[in-house]
Amino acid sequence: MLDAALATLWLEVASASVTYEAAARVDTRLRSMEAQATATDVPPVAGDMDLVPLLGLKLDDGSAVAQVEYSPRISFREATTNPRTEVQHVGRLLGDWRPQRGLTLHGTQEFVLGQVNLFTNLPLGGSLDDPDTALPGDTLGDIPIQPLPQGSESVYFLSSTTTLAAETVWLGPGLRLSGSAGFSASGGLDATAQEAVPFQYGPRAQASLGWAPAPRHTLATTVGFTNSRFSTGASAMVTTLTGAWTHRWDRRSSLEAGVGVGVAYSVRATEEAAAPDDDTGATPTGGTRVGTFQVGDGAPAVEPPARLDLLPDLTLAWSYRVPSRVADFNGRVAMRVTPFVDRLTGLVYPRADLTLNGTWALGPRVRLSGTAGSAFAVGGAVGDRQVVGGVGASWTVSRWVSLEADTRTAWTRSPDVEAARMVWSATLGLSVRQTGIL
């Protein structure tokens, strides 16, 4: 019996195609500097360089696909002022299996481990989208930019996300049932790092039933669950139930609307963050720290240790495309009001996200893109306010070589500090890629 199983497995592997991918990317970056860096006298502009090699293997036998990638990021920070090296280990394991027609199984494992400079991670993209869709290395995108404890600029960070999912169309024509379950853990690994980014871990699950009653209409009902526990003692459990309707007006435009509700049970941290050594209450930026738990106009309020909230879960989005061989355009405008779990405090409140994205394909080799967005608490809650924007361009020089450039800026206002914060960066990247069959 065992011999037969091993023989079958060997035949499957022997008949599968194995391809490899080897790539390297070099980014040179100019970025703004701030007073909360370790040094007292900080120049306004710093220069960085990132070296990102990548090695990947993919096995495909038709009904099953397995892929593994390892892509460490070696960063040379502030080369002209305070040179130092930071290393992040980034990896991904993907698997797809179609055991029968109409049934697909997915599995992913992603991780990031190493030194992370929080000042240079602008909340562009990940902060305004679902964090579960972020790529490895962009894990920090959903963390609101906030001042770090004095003397802490880079933190030793871990992020691990495991997801198992399934999708089937067995229920009937036009019906699609999907579900996923996973576990994630992320945050600082030592005491100093956890002062900046508390360690967070917990499971999550989602189930969705979609129905297409007509070629241009799609209805979907989704139930989601997340449970997050923090190293500070805080916890947040959120359950959402939403219904969505998607309508394709014509070849160019489509509309998406969703209405739902979320039930959030949150517990405050058992211990408040330690105060600075001096008694002035000053932050590393020179501002004065104020209470985090606030309502209304910012007046401190006494919050119970645990609370149960009923929060809205709303979505309205419009997508538009202009097909063209010369300047193909894809754009999307979206507004979301969803239960948001603050990555640094563990508080749960309704947050509005407004995003605008556009991509222009100027022929087969040149692509331009732009994004802008804003995020802020609604319904009387107090949370971070963010305004982000950026533009980028890419040029595919050949099949193996490409050039990319982008500029990003972010304005943030945290209830923990009196002053707002403005950061920017400009990056030029060169990528070299080689693929082949083993």
C-alpha cells in the first residue's frame, strides 16, 4: 500500500514541470528625516539603498501548483549621515490544488523577520486596503505612522500569516461558495520593539456565497471573523456580516455597493505605556503626549476596560476603464466605512477610507500609476487621520530588465501627539529577472 502511494507520488512529481525565477532589485531612495531619530541634530534629507535578491521555484503538474520564494531585503540606511545596515528576511509559500472539477484549494504562508525602520514605511496602499492582500515586505503598510519611544528608530519585527482557503461552484449555475481560515502574528519581538509596535496574534476566518442572477449582476453575502490579542494585554474580536452588489454598466464601467454590520468586543490594555524618563510628557518629536482614549473634541474620558460596539460596514466603489492600444486606462474610486482595529492600541472604532487609483498603460513597455487616499475615524471616535498620495512609472527595457520610479508622501495626525507629521520619499529602482525550466 505504501509502495503504491509512493510510486504514484513519484510519477506525479516526475511528470510535473519545474520552473525557477531568479531576480535582483536595487532601489535608491531619498526621504525626509525627522527629529525623533536617535541623533539630536538630524539633516532634513537622507539617502538609502535597498538590495532585494529573489529566488523562487514553481512546480506545476496541471491540477496542483506549488511555489516557494525567498526574497531578503538588505537596506543601507542614511549612507551619508549615520550609515548602518538592516536586513529583513522575506519568504512566501503558495499552493493551489484542484482535486476535482469545480473545487479549488489554496494555501499560503508568508513571513517577514528582521530589522524594520518604521519611519520609512509610508502608509501607501496597505493602509488603505485590506492588510491580508499586502505583499510580503509591505506588511507594515497598515500601521498608522506614530511617534516611536525616544531612542527607538529601528525595531526587530516579525510578521507571519498562514491562510487556507477553498472555493467551489458545486451548488449550482451562477453560485460560488468560498471560505478561508488563517492565523497571523506580527509585531516587535523584544521589549524595546514592542513599545513601538505591540506584538499581535490571532485567528481569522471568512465565508462568502456569491450568486450571478444575470450576466451583469453579482450578489454576495460574506461573514468574517477576526480575533486579535496584543502583548499589552488588549484584545479585539470583530464579527462582520455584509451583503454586496456588483453591476457592470457597460464594457467600461462597473459599480460595487455593500452594506453590513460589525460587532466588536474589545478589551483595553492592562497596563499603560511607560512614561518617558523626564516628567515633561514630551514625545521624541517635541510635542506633548495626550490621552489615547478620547471622544468628542479631544477631552479625556473614562473608558470601561471592556466594551461591545455595533459598527457599520459599508462599501461604495466605481471602476472605469478606457481600452486603448496606446493609453489603456484603469481607474477606481472607493469609499469604505469599516470596523478598524488600531494596530498600536488595540482599540476598535469605525474608520472611513477614501481611495482613488489610476493606471495608464502607454503601450506594452511603459506604465504610469497614481494613487491618493485619506483615512479617518467617524462616528465620534478618535483615531489617526491620514492623507497619502503617490505617483509612479515603470519602463520594461527588455524581457529581463525594467526600471521603476515613484514618489510617495503621507500626512498623519495622531491623537497621541499635538503636532501633525509629514513624510515623503522618492525612489528609483532597477530590476533584473531571469526565468527558466529545470
